[in-house]
Amino acid sequence: MWTPRLVSAATAGILLLTGPIATATTADANSTVPIIDLGYVKYAGYTNTTAGINYYRGIPYAQPPTGENRWQKPIPIENSTAYTGQTIQATTQAPACIQGYPSWQYASDVQPGSFAYTPQGQSEDCLIVDVLVPSDPQNITGGLSVVVQIHGGGYTTGSALSYPGDSLVHASSGGIIYVAMQYRLGVYGFLAGAEVAENGVQNAGLYDQRLALDWVQRHVAAFGGDPAKVTIWGGSAGGGSVTYQLMAGGGAGTPPFRAAIPEYPWWQPLLNKSTQELQYRLALDAAGCADIACLRGLSAAALTEAGQADFNQSYPGPGDGYGTFWFGPVVDGEFLLDLPDIAFKKGAFFKVPILTDREGYEGVSFSNSSVTNQVEETADAEDLFPSAGPGFFSRLYELYPASDYNSTYYQRASWYGDFIISCPTYQIASSAVLAELCERWRRHASKRRRGWVLGAGHHVWRDQWQRRGGSGCEGAV
């Protein structure tokens, strides 16, 4: 088992855990929970008879992303020489990935019930999945449907426990397997900058998510799941992550999922190149380092403190206004080829069924209630939109006039919620509908070119496509 130890961190007394996530042991011979044989290793879980669920906790899908593996693509766990087919008890919740806290929210962010509340501790060695399996599964040809949860938390907080899947599995009456993943966060998962790109990868956290999805494709059948029936699901930054998995590589190839549910997808501004360099330099300065090799040589405690100092030094400033989380995905030219709104407008995403939504008052939790006038509101907005000129802000206040709100706080909360979640939801839904219309039009047009006589349906798809923008279906007629 891992050994806990307390370390000093700039954020607080964060409990960092060292040592392996799980220890090879002999499974309980009296256990009624099936032992899952993955080929390279076997896992023994535990059951909750009331809920009717078998649990397999803390299963690594990647090798530890520590030392020289920091800011590198995750390495599949099957490549590890530590596994020789032994049986491991998967009965203990693994530590969360190390968290980071934006300066505007930290004071309230570690209370019980919050995303960043991690009584299970935190560790850099955290790339795991939890798998929840019905104790009495339905007999379905090919296996059960699988829901894979990508947790939210601003790309800086959260864990596999953030969105428990117990109720979903229980309510499915034996029809669903639930998988919750963890991925690198904050400075560990989303440190940007040219040197990071040249000597590793940006968006390490997104690569973690993709490897977890690939692991599910390879191994969920052993739990009784069907790899052809995988739906990815996430809310807030988890919803944003779902959209980035839809955009991966421009949507080329075959995705490791058949459907996607980006709930209230969080599209915080992606840092431009100059702001990425600022983020990287702040990390170097806080750590007393000159290059990425030095950062890779730091202890987890030292790097966590440097990452928190990066948060503290950047706010408020260009690219880091109230309500954003500073660390997050960036356009790297490999995983993400475009900004998300551009990618969806271009149709550069995997064409799978998409269910998306939003809530009312999305901006309330991410707006500063102490801001009481438009001068303060604009100063904050200039950090969110550092490239915007006076005309942008004039138009902003025309669309959201102060007279429509009883306070500056609610005015700001209204436009912020639209900008960060509501508009992305509309863009995703509109692009998905347009993609379907284009595909139907292409099918009709292909039949026509082959000499088929078409009825009014062809013109219905064409007319709907034209009403929704009239672009993106070139070559379909």
C-alpha cells in the first residue's frame, strides 16, 4: 500500500502520497466478486449488495507520469514490467491527482463537498480508472453499454470521485458499466510554453484522457462491457474535455467512443503563445529553475508549490481574469488544431451522436460579487479578453445593458455565463446538426450523381443546410 506523508505546500498542508497506487496481493478466496483477468494482471474488487454493484478501484491505465515522464505523453500500463499476471486487490480508493487553486477561489475550494476536497489524498502517480459493474448484469449480445466519466473542476481540481456513478449503475438494472478516470491537472497536466512543446507535450492532461479511453477499448470487455458501446460524459471542464476529445486530431480517424455528452461545456479562453510563455516563465521563476529539465527534477511538493505560485502571480492579469483557471488546454497543432469554436464551425470533430446542455445562471459562481461598477467590471473583462479594443466593450454593454440587471454582479454573471458555457453549447449543438444535414445531403447527392431519381427529401436537406449557414458541405451537390 502507499505510504502517506504530509508536505509543505504554498496552498495548504496538502496530503501528498508516495509509493505505488496498488500492491500485489492474493485475492480473498471466499470473495464472490469476479476476479477480472486483463491478461497482464488480474484485479479483485468488492461488492455492495444493496446497490448491486461490483467495484474495482484505482486501476492504473498508465505508468507513473513522474520525473522524466512529466509533460510527456502517458505510457500505457501494459508496457510496465511490474505486472506478471498477479492478482491485485482493487478495493481501495486511489489518491487524486495533485490539485491547484485559482487565487480568486482558493479560500472556499477545499471544503467538504467541493471538487478539490480530497480526503483520499493526492499524488502525482494518479492515472487510474474506477470501474463500477452491475453485480447482476443483463445478458446483452456483445456486452453492456459503457459510460466513461471525465470529471470537471476547471482542469485544476477534481478526481474519479467527483461524479459518483453508483446511482446510474443501480438505476440501469444491470445494463451499464461506469468508468471514472483521473488525469493530470494544473501545472502537471496543462503547463504550456515553447520549451514544453519542444521537450515533451502540451495538453498532457488531454493525452491522459485519450489513453484512458484507449484502455477502456482494450479491456472493458473483460468486465462485461462492449467497447463498441462507449459513451463519454463530462460536465463543466469535463464537458469541455469531452469536446476536446471530439476535436482530437481534427476529428480524423476512428474515435474510441460512439457517442458524447458534453454537459455545460467549459470553454475558458485558450492562452495564446505569448501568454503561454508567461505561464511557463512564472513556473520557472517560482521553482528557481532555468529550464524544463530542472522542473522535471523537482519533488512533487516543490512543483506543487511552484504551480500554486504560478496561479498567484498571474491573477489578475492578461489571460487570467476572475472565474478562469489559468491552466487548461491550448492549441498545440497536434491534439488540438484549432480553437474550439473554429473547429466546430469547420466540422473538424468526430461525427458521433452528441447530447449537450446548459443550466441557467452559469456565470454566477464565477463572478466577483464585490465588483459594483462598470469601471471595475471592464478592468476584469480586459483580463479575460486582453486583445479586445474599446469597440468590443461598447458592444458588450449594448448587448447586456446595466438597466436590465439589479447589480453589476448579475450583469457580469449574465455575459460571463453566455461566453464561457451557453454560447459553446449553442455552437456544439448547431455544428452537430449541420454535420448531420451535410451528411444526409451528401448521401442524397451521391445517389443523384449515380442516376437515382430523388424526391423532395433532397431539397429538404439542402434548404435546411442553407438556413443554418450554408457552408461546410462543399462538394455535396
